[in-house]
Amino acid sequence: MNIPLQNSLLLAGRVLAAFIFIGSGIDKILHYEGSAAYMASGGVPLVALLLPIAILFELGGGLALALGWKARWAALALVLFTLPATLIFHAFWAAPAAEAGMQQIHFLKNLSIIGGLLGLIVSGGGAWALDRGANAK
């Protein structure tokens, strides 16, 4: 189905979805030790290995999504990254009462982000994607 502004909306959706990942990846680099400590506090093993991988997912996946390069694969990779991160770091059901409400908001926000990424997996990057020929049906 082709609707007016479809490609404009796909571009806007890709770029807006990418902001959270690119920003988070940059923040992890700028606050590397704090990010490592936060991951360790969540019980993540092998932080020295997994933190650079998280940065790669966020920056690489976010940039690929924004540019529309392998947008479906980038969206899938970001879903596979976001889902376990959500379950580990925003487990509101196990959080202290003072934190539970905020963790629930982050949990639901991340589920919404995953929902948008699933839509991009289905639709592809659109005509204004770097690899637009690969997105043609």
C-alpha cells in the first residue's frame, strides 16, 4: 500500500527511532566507567566484553537505521538488543517501591520502541533509504 507522504514518514520514523540508540551509545562512551558500573549492578556478566558490544549495537544499529542501510536488519538487531536490556534493567516488578513506577515507564517505553522497530522490519526503510533498491518489494 502506498499512502501520500509514506516515504517521508518512513524517513522521519527511522531517524526519530535512531535518536535513542545513537544518544545512548554516545553516552556510554562519554561515561564509560559509569556505564560499566551500571551494567555490573544489573548483574550483567563480562561487562568488559559486553559494554563495547552494546555501544556497537546502539551506534551501528542507530546509524544504519537513520541512514536506511539494511534498515530491516538494523531494526531486528536493535529489537534483539532492546528486549533483553529492558528485561534486565527495567524489571519494575522487582524494583523497590520508590523506583517501580519509573522503571515501569521505561519498560513500557522500550516496548513501544520495539513496536516501532517491528514496523520497520515489516516496511523496510522506504524509498529514501541508503539501500532503497534492497527495500523494494
